[in-house]
Amino acid sequence: MKLLVSAAAIISVASLPALAGEFNGPYLGLGVGYTDADGPGARDGDNTSFGGHVGYDYSFGSGFVLGGEVEYDRVNADLGGAGGTIDNIGRFKVKAGYDFGPVLGYGVVGAARATTSFGNDTGLVYGVGLAYPVTEQWAVSGEVLRHEFNDLGGAGSDFNVDTFNLRASFRF
């Protein structure tokens, strides 16, 4: 259900009236979203998340866009009982996509670092997103990301964390 709501939000952004945009150069922005963490046993939790991002895209002129981004989200997801909390997640993502005119569709892959009340771990992050320019400098986007942590907190606990983010970015 959560994935369905997130997909509907991304599709609604894509169905806005067309505005010519250029997905090239540096940008920074803010985002708000939803984080859902699933761990062993009853160590599950979710919460609203918020944070910032900074990145750079390079358009090859043929529609292909390649970029990189650093992102930080404050999560504060309570994992239930004695499970502790996931406090924040930082990401370094490589982005590749195609400019479909008014919309950039892209995939991301990279590294994520989770800070928790019971330890920290670095894992894999991957996902998809859509970006839509609202003006020449402002764009809105939506991302659905999956994080895989294989030893969160050093206790051998595997966690999958899904995030659904709506973002606003300013291009320089």
C-alpha cells in the first residue's frame, strides 16, 4: 500500500503540464518523506523523514543524463520494544537517467550509512525517481529507495529500509 501511494505521488508529478527544463549542472534542495524499516523479529519501525541533498547532473545532449548526489535524512524511527531507533541515513548516490522532455526518469545506486541508537552500518542503496522542472531553476522530484544493511549495529542484524521522498531542488 505504501509503495502504491508513493508511485501515485510520483505519477502525479509526471502528469503536470510540460515545462521545458534542462537537467544539467549543480543543485541543492530539501525533501520530506516516509521511512519504513524492517528488521529481524519485531524490530520494525517507520516515521516521517526529512533532510537535504546536493548534487550535480551532466546532460549528454542526447537525452542521457549522468550525475552524483549526497543526501542526508533525519529519520528517528523507533524499532519497537528494545529494538532502539534508526536516527538518520546518509547516502552517496550515482544517478543515470533519460530526459523525456519535461520529465527526467532515473535510477540510482550507491552507498548508505545508517546511524542508530545501537550502532552504525554502511550498506547498499538503490532505487528510481522522477524529476520535473517547475521553473528554469526549481524542480520537484520523487524517489523510492531501498537500503540493505547486512550487519546494522554490529549484532548481525539485517535490515531493509525503504524510503519514499518528495523533494524540491534549486539548480544553479
